[in-house]
Amino acid sequence: MTQPRAVVIGGGIGGLTAAAALHRHGWSVTVLERSAALEPVGAGIALAPNAQRALDVIDAGDAVRAMSAWQAGGGLRLPGGRWLSRTTSDAAAERFGGPVVIAHRAALVDLLLSRLPAGSVRTGAAGEITDPGAPDRPARVTVTAAEAGPGVRSGGGGSTGPDRASAAPDAVVPPAGGAYPATLDAELVVAADGIHSAARRTLFPAAPAPRYAGFTAWRFVVPEPEQPFEPHETWGRGLVWGTVPLHDGRVYVFATAAVPAGGRAADDERAELLRRFGGWHHPVPALLAAVRPGDILRNDVYAAAAALPAYHRGRVALVGDAAHPMTPNLGQGGCQAVEDAVVLALLTARATPDGPAGGPVGGPARTAAPGGAAPDGTVHALAAYTEARLDRTMEVVRRSGRIGRLTTWSSAPVCALRTALFAAVNKLGSQVALRSLDGIADWSPPSPPYADRPRNPPAVRGRRDVQDRE
């Protein structure tokens, strides 16, 4: 009796969630992270109630809810400080079953690592799919020592200093010369290697690459300023600024600008932000004064140009940005990756004989066929995974992209019309402003019995709910 093997390519939020969920369902999991250390990309991450409920599957939801720092009001503003619309955390909780939590990515990575056994994550290791596998044979991943430096992961930049992941260090095996095998065979491979996914190109070489969304983003974390402020997102002409408190007393800042792709500041990114946002309302100037230039992350924003033919091929499943990159305007990029990971684990939980569906860590072992391929429904379950996730996630891509395009408007008359529209919507009440997340933030993961019906997953597809609400 042997455990089925899963290899996860990419140690970001989606990859680590998938690893934790699969481990909980009895899989032997190896995570390959090309960075020399787990230094989370990006400063903060929005975790809406749908992601929190997904994390409940690995008993991490309550820990995330404890990170909530938004307990009052907030809303949308203009650069001069005028409020266009307002809402409260209570309104979001009433509509979606809980508030949106803004967590530091390092804290979330620590939490996910704590759900993995020692030695599960191999850093400094690049994984390449050399055989996606089939019902009669396992998938194969070739492992090589990564050339990328610390903090570099497909699709993003790195974090700095004290923000790196620090908890559960026994889950991570640091790079060591010649420590990795040349190949790993597995009954399941989870490709979570980001926006510019090499795995996606291997599985679907004819699919269009993600396209530039028309704006670039800056992110950083600083101590809370002395003068109080309310959480806000401020829209200017082709510019957006957001300020959100974190549970540890610091502040997460994000900003976007409609600029050509590939740009960099001639001096430094802090100076660039000062030129664009230095004259905006409090607390923008104070936050810019508090940040060091080297602590600002800048990344162009990309989104899926078209839906992939599927989110799987053979024994390989794509999750998160590798499958459906999206703009950050609904705060759902990380949330949808977490959903992917949990649904994938639940659907494959019943794919092998005696497989647990929601059982504890160390559940019943499963029998592997000669040559390592499980005589089970893993490949069938991956087809159900595509059916469950593709329509839903592409709907989120489209909705988020529509809002992203609104932020790139720079014409004065058009922006004035946009302002009037937001003000009119605000008069209808705070619940109206939250409708953009209907059918998204109110999602719940399938219950374990649902895994018995992998061909009929209405609870996770979302499209029917979206149409009903609209």
C-alpha cells in the first residue's frame, strides 16, 4: 500500500494551498519552488469570504479571519479627498457572510506552511513537465537547480527584509548542491507557476499568452501614520491609490497607473509615486514619506487574453494565475487560486480506492498500480476540475477586467461622467456598491459528499448564480 504522489510546481499562495489540501486528503506532496527562499511576492493579499471558506477546508479559515483589521467604514474617494461612495465591513459581512480580510502575504504563507509536513517544500528547485501523464502512466517532472535569485518567481518580483515567510521552517528544505533527483514521477502534478507559467505553455502551446491590462501596479507596506485615516481607494485620471490597515498595525498600500508596459522610474519608484500621487489627500503624502524606495514593488498587470481549452491535461492541473490571470480590481486573484486548490483536492479525494473525502491528515493509504500510475479516477477527476472551475474563473477575469479598464480612463470629461455615476450609485445605498462581488464572494466549497458526483458540480461553477443575480 503506497500513498499517491503529488508534485506542486510553485510555492506561492495557490501552490501551498493545494499542497496543504492534498496532504490533508492523504497525498504525499512535494512542492518545488524555484526561489532560493520562500519570500512571498507582493505585500498584501485580499481574502474575501469565499477564500476564507475555502481555507476552512484545511482548518485555516479562522486564522485568516483573526487577521481582519477593517472594522469600520471606508470607500471610494477623489484625489482631493471627496468621498464618492462609502461602505462598512458590516455591510460586506451581511451580504457575503464575512468581511474582506487584507493579510500580509508572508503571514498567509507561514499559515499554509504550518499545514505541511517537514521537508515538503524544496526551494531553489525548478520543475519542468516532461510528460503530463495519462490514465496508464504517471506524470513526470524534471527537477533542476533554479538559476533565479531569491524572491524571483514566475510572474512577479520579490519581498524584502522582515516580510519573508518565517514560520514552520521545518516544512522547507533549503537548496543544496546535487540534492534533487533528476526526475519525479507523480499521480498528480499541480502547476502553480504564475502568470507567465511555463507549465501552461507546455500543456497548451497554441493558447495565447496573457496580455498587458494597460496599467502597472506598485505595492508596499509601512507603519501606520500618526493621523488616523479610513480605508479607501482613490481614483484619479488614469491613477488609483489604495490604503488598507493590516492586523499587525502596519498599512498596505497599492497604486496603479495607466502607462506603457515595461516601464521603470528613471530615478526610483518612490520618486515616481511622489510625482504621480504626492499631492493627493491624507494619508497619501505621509505614507510616501515613510517608505524606502527599495521596499516598493512594481509589476505590470497581465490578464488572460482568452480562456484555455481546459485547466488540465493528462495528470496535470493548472491553478491560480497559471490558469486564469486576472487584474487585481476585484481582489480575487489570490482568492480564486485558493478556491482552485481546494476544489482540486476535494475532487481528487475520491479518485483512488479508499480515498478519503475530507478525512484527516494521514488518512487511508491508497493503492498504486504497477509503474506508479494509480488505477483510479484521477484523470477523470481533473476533467471535473476543469468543468468546475473554468467558467467561474473566467467570469471573474471578465468582471475584474471591466473594472480595470475603468481605472485607465484619463479624459477629464469621461472621468467627470464616471464620478457622477459613482455618486449616483452611492445614493442607492452601500449594498449596491458591493454587487460587483455577487456570485463571487458568496461562494462556498463543495461539501465532501459532492466528490461522489464529479460530473455535475453546480455548487462551484458560479455562472448560474452570477446570471441570476444580474
